[in-house]
Amino acid sequence: MSAPDTLHRQLEQMRPQLVRFAQLQIRNQALAEDAVQDALIAVLEKPERFTGASSLRTYVTGILKFKIIDCLRSSTRERQFDTDEGQGDDELIDALFTANGHTVAPPQAWGDPDTALEQKDFFRTLELCLEKLPAQTARVFMMREWLELETEEICKELAITSSNAWVLLYRARLRLRECLDLNWFGQRSPQ
């Protein structure tokens, strides 16, 4: 099998995960498919740019990241309202802290973060945890932490205040911590 055939096959295999990732951020199946398609075409048009300094998946995801940013900046989307956005967050926060404000249980030792990030199972678990977040919360988190957008840009894009963005980021981090503690780093600490 020639190198172009191998590259094409590898890209075909990672396409479903890329679409899921794009859809998590864009929240529109058609636009997510378009962003992934654009990223894959960019790789196929200039395969020589992939030097092997990182994994192919990391390289393609990096390209996809910029395609998603372009999509978010250029599209005029309909606003989505999530009626469940604030439900359950107060209970979650109360369960994580004692009456004097200290955490009930400190985060478990997560080991070497660089090693954990290299494990693709971790990314599958993280993706599942992100899918469990309310749509707006997951979106703000991904825009800030993965797409590395500034808070002002996120607020403008989503028509929210900066304090609302920070609250959503706080809630996302709490929920992701809990989900990763349960599903990746071990058993829930006794409360």
C-alpha cells in the first residue's frame, strides 16, 4: 500500500472522533462535518507538511482546531437555549465543600499529566465527560481551554457577560474534575 493510501486510510479511521469533537464545540452537525472535511482536505492537499514531529491525530486535531475557530467567527448561528443549564449545579457545588468552605476530598493524585494526556483512552473519557456537561457550559469550556479564545471573544460570540463565562468555566471544571475522578483516575473518595 502506498503512502497516500495509508494516509487516506488513517484519516478515514479518525474521522468519526474528529466529527464528535467538532460537534461538541460547534453544536451543529452540518457545520461540524464541514470543519472536519476542511481539515482533512488541508492534510490531503499538502501531506508533506506532516513531518512526524507529533502523532498524525495531534496534527490533524491542530488543523481542526483552527477550522473550528474560523467557523465560530464567521457563522451567524441561531441561539440555543438550554433549559437545564442551571439545574443541579448548586447541589454539585454543595456536595464538594464542607460548611467551612474546605473541599470534602482533595483531588486524587493524577500522576504525570503529560503521560496521561498521551493516552487516547483519557481523551475518550474526557470527551464523554464533556458530553455530560450542559451544552453552554461545555461550549464555554472548550472555547477557553481548547480553542484558547480570550474571555472577551467568548462573551461576544455567545452573547454572555464575563461573570457568566467565569461561572460556567468554574462549573465545567468542577464537573469535569468529578467525572474524571470517577471514570479515569479511580474510585470516588468517600464523602
